Amino acid sequence: MNYILGIDLGTSSLKGVVFDKYGNFIGAKSSSYDVCNPKKGYCEQNPKFWIDAFENVIEKLNRDFDLNENLIALSFSGQMHSLVLLDEQGRVLRDA
């Protein structure tokens, strides 16, 4: 069976939703992560949390579906207004 994968990077978790090629819902998994509040009014996250959550969701979905061989489309949505600062080597400089 061919699958379509939707990924949503939210403020508290990353969700993965699988549909068949006709748009019928097949399954979903999620992985949550923390929000850091280092000062009053601050709300930050380490971008590594997002990568770890993505890998976790893909691993969970691959237990039920063979996405590696049968994925035909991918849709990705992310948080608005999240700035990830990188150095010249592409390393994260601070929390987003």
C-alpha cells in the first residue's frame, strides 16, 4: 500500500499522520517535548527536541507501516515565528 505522511511540528509535540493514496486516515503517532521558560515571558525550545521527536514518530510509524518503501508524499507544517540561529557550520547557537 502507498502512504502519504503528514508531519506537524507543534509547540508541545510533533505529530505524524498517515493516509492512504485516497486520503483515508490510516494511523497517527506523536512525541511530546518540553518548553523552556528561562525568564518570565520567555518561551523557548532546543531545536534538537524537534529532531528527536521526528525520529521517534517515524520509528513508531515504521513499526506499523513500511514508510521507507511505500511513502509517496510528505507534507510538513511547523511553528510560526520560530527563529533557529546557526553558526557557519550549521550548529545551533541557542534555543529557538
